[in-house]
Amino acid sequence: MAKLPALIEALSKYDPRGENAVENLTREMRRGGLISQGKRGLGAPDMTSTDVTNMLFAMATRQAKDAPEAVRKLRAGILNAKWTEEGQGRVDEFLDGLRDPLIGRGEGGFCRAGLFVDALFDELARHHSIAMPDNRPQPSFSLEILDPFTGTATVKVIFRAGWQDEVSLIFNVTDGNDPFGIQQSAIIPDEVVHSLGWLLRARQ
């Protein structure tokens, strides 16, 4: 079963700041109520898709103390168009394969970045892949978190990066001119996402 130490170990492999930095980040996230809490050791809670999403978003922060507030803001980012809005073209077609696991998770017809990435990790944990219509190849997905100094950050979810049929969904995160406390550009590649998907599968 995937416990918090396993998540820290997995993230540390990809963070050049090392395991101590990830542990400091995790402590701040726990204090902020953004990581599942409970007993330690064998009685510790299993990590959820939301825990994984929150830690990935937290990895984009410059300092551990900034992580909880930054993650709340990033999770609240809104997809440019409503689910029910027509004329989205390729993006709408692509979302058809994700609609079932995601429907009802948005607020007021909008889909938020945190809930969207949670649902993608749930799909990876349950099905070892992300469901798609018409037997098309299963997509990889990666994340980019960008533009924190303009008052509008973005969470970009990229499917099949570098392929001819690449699709990007951009979630806008606005907070006036207040700093987000995140790096100028944070890229979380497919390799990291799928490694964490395998970790979540261990609890199924």
C-alpha cells in the first residue's frame, strides 16, 4: 500500500533539491491540511490521487512555506471553457473519453485544475491508463505550471506531448497581483506522472 514515505521517496528521485527538501515541503503541506493525515508507520493512511496532485503542484513552489497557499490557488484554476460549451473542436473531442470519470467534479459547469488532475490519477490507478474513445492510443500526460509573476498563473495539462495529435488544456489561475510563490516555469514530465500512477496502483 502506498504510504507517505513512498510518495516522498518517489518524488525525491526527480527533484534536484533532494529528499530533505521534499520532506520539508511535505511537512508544510501536512500543516496546511493538504496531505492525508493519521497515524505513522503501518497505521498511516494510504495516499490518494488528491495527495499526489497536491504534492506535484507543491513541487512547483520556490519555498516550502509558500506551498500550501500556492497549491490552493493552483487547484482552483479554471478551464477556459465550460464542459457544456460547444465549439471546442479537438479539445472537446478529446474530453469525450474523460467525461465519465470527470462529470460532476466541476463547479458550476467549470472544471478546476486540481479536480481534473485528481481524476486523471484515479484513472491511472484503476485502469493503468486513461480511457479514450474509438480505440485511439492511450495518451501520456504531463504538467506545466507557468507565468507566476503576472497575476495570472496557468496549469497546463498536456496529452501526448510531442505527437502530431498533442492536446493541451490550460487552466487559468488568477489572484490579482499577489505573488503565487511558484517557480517561473515548472515542468512535470510524463515519466514522473506515470511513476506516481504506479505508486497509486499499489494501493488498489
